[in-house]
Amino acid sequence: MKLGRDKTASGSNRTVPLTPRAAEALAFWAQRFPDRAPTHHVFAHERYGASGSDETFGFTAPAVYDLDPTRPTGAVKVAWEGARKRASLPTLRLHDLRHSAASRMIAGRIPLPMVARILGWSGSTLAKMALRYGHFSLAEMGEAMDSIARPEPASAEVSQGSPKKSPKSGVPKGVRVQ
């Protein structure tokens, strides 16, 4: 899926692979539009106005009177709300889906740079976002600590005991470091 302009440069103009389930849903959707072209947008540009009649307000419902599938919608939130209501989903913000995706990828141990690339996070916000979306239980944190307490296998490159030669500090002899 190709994403266009976003709030940040890192989020703009990126391609994100779809899950098999999402690709299947889009293929099903596409069948409803036999004249659809590969360049058409799922959330197309709409113009709408009032329809029906009501003595008090003058209309009863909004109605789409112009649809241009070659242009993307200007209001993703409006398109999402319409799709959510038609699918009879409970109140659910588009951002809630993004939050869930980030949390699931982090819990699934997907490397953070890959999560950042998919979600359009910049390098400078990667750690902040990972902390916000990473929800770890006490048991999971315990497992992380247990993993560093296990003894290394005999074939490991890390030697046991003290190093044979001390590391060089790079500070000239006679110079005192405070």
C-alpha cells in the first residue's frame, strides 16, 4: 500500500506491505467496482451535500453527489468514520488501529527500526514511540532478565574471567582524567 503525504517527512510517501487478510479484504472490495483501475483510490475524493427534507433543518442525511476515484479523499477521518459505521464497528479511531499495530509488532519482537519504517516514525522519535507503544508485563520483563542470567555455552566467543590484556584508554600517560 502506498501512503502519500503525512504529517512528517519520515511518514510521507512510503510503501507499507499489507497483511494477507487486508489484501483479501481489498480484493473483495475491488470486485464491487468492475470499472475500477489499479490507480483508483480506496478512499476516493467525494463531494456531498444534503438530501431528504425536514421542516426544521431542511435535510435529513448527507448524500454523495460526486465521486472521483482518481483523487484521494481530503479527509481520511471522515472516510474512516463512514467505513466504520457501515461495518457496524464500535467507536474506534483510526489511530487506535495504528496503536494496536505498533504494540503488536513490538510485542512480536519485530526490530524497532522496521516498526519505525512501517509506521513512519523518524529516527529521533523511535525511542519515544517504542516506549509509548511497548506494553510489557512483569513476566515478560522477568524473561528478559532471565535471558542475560543464563551461562554462555562453552563455544561462545566471550571468555570467562578477566581479560589477559587491559584495554587501552587512549589517554596519554601522565595525563590525569577527572
